[in-house]
Amino acid sequence: MYFHRQELQHKSKPSKPDALFARRLQEVLGGQYGEITVALQYGFQAWNSHLPGKYRDLLFGIGAEEMGHVEMLAVMIAQLLEKTPIQGAEDAAKADPVLGAVIGGMDVQHAIVAGAGARAVDSNGNPWQGSYITASGNLLADFTANANAEMQGRLQVARLYHMTDDHGVRDLLSFLLARDTMHQNQWIRAAELRAEGHEDLPVPSNFPISKEYREASYEYINFSDGAGAAEGTWASGPTPDGKGEFSYRAEPNKGVPMPPATQPDSRFYGT
Amino acid sequence: MYFHRQELQHKSKPSKPDALFARRLQEVLGGQYGEITVALQYGFQAWNSHLPGKYRDLLFGIGAEEMGHVEMLAVMIAQLLEKTPIQGAEDAAKADPVLGAVIGGMDVQHAIVAGAGARAVDSNGNPWQGSYITASGNLLADFTANANAEMQGRLQVARLYHMTDDHGVRDLLSFLLARDTMHQNQWIRAAELRAEGHEDLPVPSNFPISKEYREASYEYINFSDGAGAAEGTWASGPTPDGKGEFSYRAEPNKGVPMPPATQPDSRFYGT
Amino acid sequence: MYFHRQELQHKSKPSKPDALFARRLQEVLGGQYGEITVALQYGFQAWNSHLPGKYRDLLFGIGAEEMGHVEMLAVMIAQLLEKTPIQGAEDAAKADPVLGAVIGGMDVQHAIVAGAGARAVDSNGNPWQGSYITASGNLLADFTANANAEMQGRLQVARLYHMTDDHGVRDLLSFLLARDTMHQNQWIRAAELRAEGHEDLPVPSNFPISKEYREASYEYINFSDGAGAAEGTWASGPTPDGKGEFSYRAEPNKGVPMPPATQPDSRFYGT
Amino acid sequence: MYFHRQELQHKSKPSKPDALFARRLQEVLGGQYGEITVALQYGFQAWNSHLPGKYRDLLFGIGAEEMGHVEMLAVMIAQLLEKTPIQGAEDAAKADPVLGAVIGGMDVQHAIVAGAGARAVDSNGNPWQGSYITASGNLLADFTANANAEMQGRLQVARLYHMTDDHGVRDLLSFLLARDTMHQNQWIRAAELRAEGHEDLPVPSNFPISKEYREASYEYINFSDGAGAAEGTWASGPTPDGKGEFSYRAEPNKGVPMPPATQPDSRFYGT
Amino acid sequence: MYFHRQELQHKSKPSKPDALFARRLQEVLGGQYGEITVALQYGFQAWNSHLPGKYRDLLFGIGAEEMGHVEMLAVMIAQLLEKTPIQGAEDAAKADPVLGAVIGGMDVQHAIVAGAGARAVDSNGNPWQGSYITASGNLLADFTANANAEMQGRLQVARLYHMTDDHGVRDLLSFLLARDTMHQNQWIRAAELRAEGHEDLPVPSNFPISKEYREASYEYINFSDGAGAAEGTWASGPTPDGKGEFSYRAEPNKGVPMPPATQPDSRFYGT
Amino acid sequence: MYFHRQELQHKSKPSKPDALFARRLQEVLGGQYGEITVALQYGFQAWNSHLPGKYRDLLFGIGAEEMGHVEMLAVMIAQLLEKTPIQGAEDAAKADPVLGAVIGGMDVQHAIVAGAGARAVDSNGNPWQGSYITASGNLLADFTANANAEMQGRLQVARLYHMTDDHGVRDLLSFLLARDTMHQNQWIRAAELRAEGHEDLPVPSNFPISKEYREASYEYINFSDGAGAAEGTWASGPTPDGKGEFSYRAEPNKGVPMPPATQPDSRFYGT
Ligand SMILES: [Ca+2]
Ligand SMILES: [Ca+2]
Ligand SMILES: [Ca+2]
Ligand SMILES: [Ca+2]
Ligand SMILES: [Ca+2]
Ligand SMILES: [Ca+2]
């Protein structure tokens, strides 16, 4: 069960409206790595989890916080849109180049569709979608997805920080940056369920490795012509899964011939 | 520049056609974590890269291999579809329950749209989309995304392995499993660009950390009511970024009041 | 059968081209609540209808009118785009800030893809999609969807009215506003199929209400902490379906425990 | 802020696993009118609201309940999937027609992607998307959207009720049916913000009606050839907005001529 | 303006219901090359057209016919769904394998969402989308798109013909096949606007060909290793545009070096 | 198998950065008719092909070239974005109208998501999708799709040519124009597999034409009221398929009555 309290985790109030930045801020609300994604992603991972206890508690505990981040951003965006201009764009541009740029660069659906309100879309107006979520049932894989989500998310917030000098907005961003720092650290640490024996590399570790074509498991095969990759630590030495040694092949082996063209039922009317 | 050779990296030939499995195999061709995703993802990361040398060479070197995996799967799917039945489903079911199940469970667009050919879709027929790709310009974030992609991908291939007992198909899957093992190991190792000082935690590490709201950077705040998360290594001790100590807060602090409702221009005709 | 006449229901000619407004106008052509949606929505409701007679006639009668609205808007947009500039945006901005704003704020696909023509997209360039349509087979539900569509649509047209002062465009908008007024009134009135006994509240009314968990049917349960909702007419008094009395619960009852984590087949390789 | 408690609002446990029904149940979790839609829709309406007090409290109060419905369904689906078979479909069908039908009719991504877990998709596997949400800033329009959502939702749950005879599942459905009954009644009642003067018909009522082409505001124009629509209460008598009288026109007036073809810049290379 | 008549262009009545075929038939209603696509595609081409007269008349004349095809298919699908079963799938499969196959293979949203009605989706349940439409403003390009659409469409109808032996359905399909034959012939013939000097190859022909890198305009460059392509009529002899001679190059020239990695503003926090 | 060489087929280097043009250039990289589409389309046609020999060699040979075009455009876009500004948009507009226009008109995700890198999207930020691909298994249909793709693509490049005066960019565009010229000519010539008897009009030609409703196969039926279409060569004379004579009907025949409304199972709760 979810409960709501009419408070925000951190102050979320801009110094002044800014419809252009409102559009940009949509990215971390409704984009691929925005707060809707992590809120629902941690939820689905929890609902689908097979391990009771601290990992499921962790997912539930953070997932609800992220729903509050969705709310903080939506409330901030609505305030940034409070003075959204509504006049004709070309006339506005004639009268005032700055206003012209605002009208030209804002999210027009903020005005037409939402009447100066936030939306479940990214900064280019693409609707958020369920395929942004990863919840595979394997926690080592999923925690890696979570770490990535928090990295991409913090990267985007850091970029947004420089696209405004509004103190109120930067105050909120500095809070979100801190929480992303926490969540990056936490998912990286949580991935240490390896240490507890729940999972290991390569994921999934309990697939019988003898059924894998082991000759190809640790070989770097270079399908381009840059020689630099041979210098990487991925080209020699022991592998992170502790089960092999990297080797390097400068160009692919000869392959097997392309199979002959297929001949399906003539009533498919191919040629 | 890309070049093509009419060979496959590994044998890709089923023992017998199987339209039901052809549909399932689409997941690792055209799904969120399928081969089209990694082929183009590594490409975009390379084209957008800012670090010359071994990392870019690595991205180019693997990206082209993945295009060959797209091809191996497409060729396998076309062969699995070679005997796709075309008759009426209900009549087929009356005559032969097995055939009825096949017709009921196959991807109907394999027959109607592609005439017994592979498609750029997942196992539920959703078209592949560009938003599956992650290429942020920050390699530590992106290599984490890549490690996740190879984990999710190997997990899916391992599941698919049990959904068929066709020796030819399993042979191909065992090869793909091995390459996913290699690629997981490689991206995890490559993420050690931390050791070379290119990037660090939290990503992005060169954002001035003093601009972050540091009080909230290492605190686990529990928004659910499960006490288990307090036992995790993410709730106490030093943090993986080496810059702090985890702490635990059993329930959130009181927040700040919800800002008042916004009052936009009356010509937006809100209520 | 549909027939076409090379006339428009109302004059549709701008006083002057305006590529910025052309983009905005796409919202009511190809957006979620645009004319393509209602044209096809009323069509599908008619084709799927189970009640012969006046309701189906109504759906057919309005649906074809809406196809004409699609056409009026497409023709208007093409005319607004007639002088779409094609030069380089940055150079244009240097020479003339107004032109710079136009090039920056217009729909770039209007120029690149359609060569100064209308498209089946919304004002942010998202393609129209079939999931905008509601046609459930239950007319009371669907007429409520229709009333909503005409409300959202009229709201958007009213907002657009203030984003231009072109007399020709406003003339067309004033006509569309009037038709939306008609259609709002009509769907609200048509929802009175309740009076004729075809359907009732709660929809669907002929589901055996005894199979519903009646204790929870008329209780407002407050999952937030604002006390205001207790004052609403939805918190006490008789219910609109005539079958109960509203009551108010200030906070949720204790729930039932979360079920234990699931344990699927080990070959799914979960953790 | 949102908080989570590891309880469910109502018991959610199937009598036995049923992967086929798990797929069907996805519709009311992640479909156009599923629980994700209403949870986020009521959230965005609250965050964007302009009227403080009981209406905003109502939106917050119900929105959080709906997040709990998302959770109940996800947990139910995970349990229905607990015995998801993983073997080859065709072989299964040979051995056991029932198992063959299950494998043929289930959501294959439940197995391959989620490892027997719930997903943010509908019953055909289409990802949930942000464009399902309506939040316009005008509460009379939006409450009509909400009433429709609860009608479509209850209709779908009622249909699903007959697609299973599992007592545990039906118990949950009977609870959801009851809450949908409540929510239908509540939004219809809340739409009585008309009585309090916040809004009126036609929406938006404060657009100056003199700017509308009033001649066309209350006329039924029949663009099809069924005479039945003339008998409706939408073809004569006073209009629901209290501002006019319906009239009926059996076929459209002559229109205005189609404008001439446009002639854009020759560098668009049209023909 | 569009008008509707409550008649169908051709008889559209199945001999018996068939929910499985109803799903398949959705492809040519709401798929990429279904009737919604051509109806709206010809409409947009007409609304955007720059050439008055016979070409625009042609587009209007056919576009309205296609709207009638949408209707015929929707009505047929609704009839095929008239006896859609609603019981539990697994139980049905136990009682009757044929019924189990039907329930497993049908479009579950036909039942849950549309209540046994047609939908604006393809045979895999993907919603129709505006990006299926091509309307570039250049008629030679667009007529080629139209010819392709009618070819793909007829191919799909021909395949569907063998997936049913219902006389009523086949009767409708035979009519649609005939119209597709007409429309293929017509668009190929209409592409002869080349003969009238409106456009020519290469499209767009009035782009100054001297601005093109003419050395590369007629050379087949082989990026694969199959020698067969050298035998084609595209590898030697005069070109269809009448402006050159085909030549053949067995493998690509050496290219230019990859440009150095980019170095954007450090505040993007790349690596 | 695919191989990569760290070279470009043609020089791809702008004279100066231009974030506005970078957005526009995305259209021919990741749009409906961009290079990703043709690269994968020719790939799928090859993998699904049924005719061995020169046609398959052709598809493989061109498909790999198109992957190189994807790369050239991505590299060009990354360079155009090298100086992407990151400051606040409104402040920038105040200080410098040109900079304001740039920030307003650029793709904001180029900055926020990709850190000044290329993306797999079109010029309006819509992600590329698998449904852009056509690969039906019938080469005459598919070569027509290919010819159309190269026509639409060249048309877009020609328009883009005028949206920049950067010599480096125009140099690349002139090369792409030339290759599109080649590919248009080639697919039109390749469609002459008719001459070799592999396929003929109407596609698919080997569907037994006697099963088609031949009375309707060559008749132009005018569903609009423009008389001009009667003058076209599609209204009289022999048909391109060599199997009939065009005729003209000024308005449709009377149709058949609309079938009665359907009456599905009452448990679908329709009205
Ligand atoms: Ca967050
Ligand atoms: Ca791979
Ligand atoms: Ca309308
Ligand atoms: Ca609910
Ligand atoms: Ca047709
Ligand atoms: Ca190309």
C-alpha cells in the first residue's frame, strides 16, 4: 500500500517562472532515465522478487522515495510554467526577441494540452513508456540496470544544473544530485549479493557453464581495424568472473557459409 | 565503413522448423536487450566518443561483431519459419491439436507480413526502437549500461535454451551464451577506466561535489516499513565512491509543505 | 461507404502564412484529442455497435463530419506553411531575429519530410496512434469518453485561439469551437440512454452487483493527509447510481500482509 | 511524499497458478485504462491543479490508493506466473494439448524477459505509455476523463471476472469492481463543481461565447443517411448547457470551395 | 467534406464467427499497409498537393473509397467476433482442445477492451500510427510509395485468403484483391507524370544535379563478397534516369580517416 | 559477418559547429527514411530472401554500404554538436538573440541525454523504430519499397542542402545525393526481375487471378466529385499488368446494406 503526505522531501520552488527550462526538466521526470522510470522499476523489481528480506525491503524502501521525486519535479515544472505566455509566437518575436525565443523553444503541449502543467513526457515531448523499465527477476542483472539508471540520471541532472541559474531550481537539483549519489553507491554495494552467494558472474551464473561454447567465452575478437583494444585489460589476464583468462584475436576466424535461401510454402507468394 | 562477408561467425541451422520458437527467438534479435540494441548502442557510443584510443577501438571492435549476431539470428529465424503453416487456425486445431497450438502461438505477422521471414521486433511483436539505446558520452555510465545489456541478454538466451531441444538451435545459443560471457567480463573490466582516472564515482565525478546537497548523499532513508534494509552493507560503513559513510534513517524526516496551487494566465481556461 | 466532395464545411484560409502556428494547429488535427481521433473513434463505435437505430445513426452521422474537420485543418496547415522558410537557421537568426525564432520554433519535419505540408502528428511531432481511440462496445462508457474528447478538444482550440490573431484562422477556430459545443451537449444528452434503460451506473450495470465486494463500494478512503475531501458531496449522502450512501474513512484500514516472494522454475535463473 | 507499507489493501492470492490469465490481467495493470494510468493521472491532475482545497485533496487521496492497486495486481500476476512452464512449446503440445495451449497463449515475455514476473504492459504486450494520461488543468474536463477511465476499467474487470473461476482471483476482482463503483460515483459527483460555479458547459465555459460561430452551436447535421438520429433528444429541445435549443438538419449545407493548391518555395522540390 | 452512406461497397458477412481469423484480419485494417494507412495517406497527399487537376482528383477519388474499405473490414471483424468465447482459457483447453487453441490464439484485447469489436491495431495488437503515412509533396516519390503500399497490401490479403475457408470472408477478400489490382495498376500508370514533365528521375529531378557528387552517381560499389551482383542490369549499361552509365566496383575504395573524437564543453561531463 | 574499418566512405567534417542543423540532420540518420532504415531493411530482405544469387548479393552489397552512411551522419552530427551551448536559454536569449534562437531550436536531448552526441532519432526526436522496415519476402514489392525509400531520402537530403551553407556539410550531402541517385536507379532497374519471370504485376502475380473479383479489377470508381481523374491514363486504355483495360465510373454503384448490429455474449456487458 502507498500513502501520500502533502509535503515534499525538499523545497521545490523556482525564483521565477521559466517555460524553457520547464521543458528541459521534463527529461528527468518523464524521460528514459527519469524519476517515473526508477519509481516503477524498483516497484516491479520488488513485486517480482524471489528473495525475501533485506533486498526486497531495499527495493520497496527506495521505490516509494522515487515516487516523491516524481512529485517534486512535477510541482516544480508547474511553477516554472506559471507565467507561460500564450500570445502569437511570430508577433511576440517581433515585439521582443527574448519572448520570441521562449515561445519558439518551449514545449508547445505544455500550453495547448496541459494548460501550463507538467506532463508524463521527456524533454522532446515523447511520452514515457513501460519499456523503459527493467525487472528481470535476476537481482545482479537488475541492480546493474539500477546503477546505470542512477548514473545516467545524475549525469542529466548535472547537465541541467548549468542550463539555469535560478537559485530555487538549483537548490532542488543539488538535492536530487545528492540522492543520485546515494543511490549509485547503494546499488553498487547491493550488487555485492555476489559475496553472499545469491548470484555470480557471468549472469546467470547457475546456467550450466558446460552448455556454453567455452572456446569463445574469453576471447576478444576484433571486428574493426583499431589495434588499441589489444592494450586493454580485457585482452589479457584473468577475467572478472574468476573462471578464465582473456585472450586477443586480431581478426575473426573464417566463418561458416551462409545457409541457402529458405523455400517456404508457395502460398506466401514470395519470389 | 562496414563490410559484409557472406559467412556466419558460427553455424546457425535448426534441426527442424519451429514457428513457435521463431517467435520466441525474436526477443534476442529485436527486443530491448536484443542484438540490434547492442550493435547500434556500441556504434553510437563509438561515434560520440571523446576519448580516442583503446576504448573507442573496443567499441568499434565489438559493435561490428554484434551486427553479425543480428544476422545469425535473422537467418536462424528464417529457417525456423521455413515450414510455417498457412491454413486456417481453427480447422487446423480440429484436425491436429499440435498444429492448432502452433498456429495459435506463433507470431502471425511472421506469416502475414514477412511471408515466413524474420522481423525487427521482439517476441510480442513490438517493433524495435531507438530509445533502447544508451549513449550518453560518459563511458563509465555507458559501460555500466553495456554490462547490464549483456547480463539481461545472456539471461534471456539461457531461458530460451530450455524452450527448445533442437540441437542446431541450442548450438547457436551456446555460442551466443559464450560471447555474452565474454562481453559481460569485458565491460566490467573496461569500467576500470576509473583506475586510469578517466572517470570515478559518483558519475559524473567532475561535477563539483560541493554543489550537491551533501547531507543527503550517503543516507539510506526508508520510505517503506521493512526493517531488513538496515542490515545491508548500504546502510553503514564506507561508501564505494570512497567519499563518505553510509547511514540509516528508519523513516523520512518531516518534509516541506506542498507549494500553493499555480495560477496561470486565465486564457488557459483552467479551473 | 464514404463519399468526398471537394468543398469544405467552413471557410479555411489564413490571412497570411505562419509556420509557427501551423505546428501548434497540428495538436487538434493529429493529437490525442484531435480530429483524427474523433473521426475514427465514432467510426469504430458505430462499426462495433450492438444497438441498432438512433444511437448508431448518431455515430455514423457525426463520424463523417469529423473526417471533414480533419480535412479543414490539414488544408489550413498546408496554407499556413506556404511560405515556410528553408534557409539555414543560424544565419537566418543572425540576419533577422524574427525569422530565427520562426525557424527555431517550427516543426522541422513540416519542412524536411512533408515539403511544407500537413502531417498526421501532434504539435510535438508525435505520430497519431490507434491507442487514442476508445470503443468498448458499451455506449454509456463510450459516450462519456466522447464527451471528454470534445471537452479536451474545445479547451485546446480555445487556447489556440489566443496564440494567433490571424482573422482567417480565428474564423475557422470559431467554427470548430461551435461544433465542439454542439458535440459536448450532444454526447451528454446521448448519455441519457440511462433513461431508456439501455445502461445504468455503475457501468456495466448488468454485472451482478452481488459479486462485487459491496462493503467497499461507496466508501471514500483517504490515502493522503488532506482533510478537505471529507467536505465533498462524494463523502456523504446518496450516490449518483442510486444504490448506496457515501461514507468517509479518514485513513485506510490495516491491510493484509504482502504475500511471500514467488519461487518459479529454477531455469528462469532468478535470484 | 509517498510512503509504502508492506501490506495490500485486499487479499491478493490465486488458488492456483494460471499463466494464461496472468497475461489477461496485465490489461488492467498496464493497459490504457489500467491502474498505472489512473494512479499517475490523478497525480498529475493534483500536481497541476489550480484550485486548492477539497478537489486537490480528493485527487491526492485517490491517486495514492491507485498506486496500491498497481501493486496488488503486480503481486497477483507474479503469483499466477509462479508455475510458468519453460519447455518447448511444440513438444509440450504433443505431450499435453492443455499445456500446449497454455504455452501458445501466454505472454512469452513474461517468461523470457521477466522470468515469471509482472510487467508494465497491457494484455497484448504493448508497453504502458504516458500519452494514456489526461491532465488538462480544467477539472470539469478532467473529471469527465476520470469517470470514463473508471467506467472502461470496471467494464474490463467485469469481463475478466468470467475468464477465470479461480476463487482467489475473483476475490480480488470483486474488490476492484467495488472500488471502481466508488470511483465512478465519486467523479460523477465531483463533476458537480458546476454547481459551485468553478466551471460550466460547454467546457471551457469562460471562453467568450460570442467569439464562437453561434449559428453552428446547437445544430445536429447529419453526414450519414440514417434518419434515426432525428429522434434523439440531441435533435430538439433545450441543450444541457442551458444556452440553446437543439435543431436538426437532415443533410449538410453546401460548403465552400476547396482552396487552391499551395505553391511553396521551389527548393522543397514538390511537384 | 466527407459523407457516409449506410451501405458497404461489397458484401461483408462471414459464414460463421472465427475469433482467430478476426485477429489476422486486423493486419489489413490497422497494420502498416492496412486500409487506415491508405485512406489517410491519399488524403494527406491530396490536402498537401501542389498540382491542381487530375492528380489531386485521383487522390481524393481513391482516398474516400479506402475509408469504405476500413469500414468493410471493421464490420467483418465485428461479425467474426460475434461468438467470441469468454470463459477461462485453461479450463476451455481442458474441455476442448479446439476451444483452447482459439482462446490461446485470439487477440485478447478484442475481448477485454473492445467487447468483441474491431480495433485500430494490427494483427499483433500494435496500434496504428501516423508514421505509417507518406506524403512528401513530391508526387513521383509518393506514387511510388502508393504502388508499394498496394503491393504489400495485396500480398497480405493473398496470404490471408489461405488462412480461412469461410466463403463469406473469401468473397470479401476476393473483392479487396481486385481493388488492390486496380490500385497497383493505377499508381504505376500515374507515376507516368514523368511523361508530362512534372517530375523525373532521380527524384527530385530539379535539384541542380551539378551540386551532386557525380562521380558516385552510377557506380555499384560492392560492400559484400558476393560476385553475383555484377551480373545485374544495375551494374552496366544505361541508367533508368537516362543520364548515365552503370559501372561496377568489386570492392570499395580506400576511405578517408575517421575524424578525431569531439571535445564538447566540459560541463557535459563526458569522459 | 560484418567488419568495420575506421575510415569513412567520404569526408564528413563541418566547417563549423551548428547545433540547429545537427537536429535537422537527424532526419536522414534516424527518421522513417533515414540511413538506419535502409541499412536494416536491405539486411532483412537479404536474410529473408528466397532467391539465391545476384539479387541476394545486391541486397548484401548495398546494405553494408548503408551502415557506413549511418556512421558518416552520426560522426557529422557529433561534430556539429561540438560547441553546443549549455547555458540557460532565457538568459542566453537576453544576451544574444542568435544564441537564444539556437538554444530554442536545437534538440534539447542532444545536450541533456547525449552530451553533445548523435542519437537514433528523427529531427523531431522520435526514436527510430522497427516498423519503418519493409521486408515481405516478395522482391518486386520490396524493391518498390526500396525505390520509394531512396526517393524520399534523396528528397529530404535535397531540402537539407538549402538549410545550411556550410561547405563541409554540403560536401557530405552532395555525396549522399549521388548515392541516392545510384540507388534509385538500381532499385528501379532491379525491379526488372519481372523480365526474368520471377514476379509480375499485380503483385503477387501467382495468386490465382480467377479467385479475384475480376469485375472490379480495372475500374476507376470515383468517390469524390472532381471530374479530372477521368482524363488520366488510369481511366482508359490497357493496364500496366497487361491483363485488362481501364474503365471509368463517375460515381459508385449502389452498395449492399450495412449488416445488422452484432450481438455478442451478454457477459461482455455491451449495450
Ligand atoms: Ca530519484
Ligand atoms: Ca551479442
Ligand atoms: Ca470536430
Ligand atoms: Ca483502481
Ligand atoms: Ca483498399
Ligand atoms: Ca544511403
